[in-house]
Amino acid sequence: MSVEQVTDNAGELHWFKSSHSGSDGGDCVEVAAGPDAVYVRDSKAAGGGPILRIGRDEWAAFTALAAR
């Protein structure tokens, strides 16, 4: 897993806001699926903040563990 500033394809990704995020602008995360990884960012810093890049296998393991 790595944290990197994604600039080359960040605009091409289709971001989804967490369904647990409120509409009042509170703490929110956004997720986008790329061909080789899943990307996570803070919605308040969209377009200018760091983006967490997680490999697909690691994302699958994380979501399986979180679902338990």
C-alpha cells in the first residue's frame, strides 16, 4: 500500500462519496476504482489533497475484514 499524490489520472477517475457521509459537509471519504488499484481521498480536499492508492488485492482483504 502506498500514499502518493496522484496527478496523472486523478481527473479521469470516477469518485464515489461514502454512503455514510452526511450532507452537512462533515468528515467524508471518496473512493474511485482504477484498472490496477482503488483510490481513496478526503472529500474536503478533493482535487488538491493526497490520495491513498491501494492495490486491488489489498482492498479486497480490507473490505472483507471491515464487513466482519
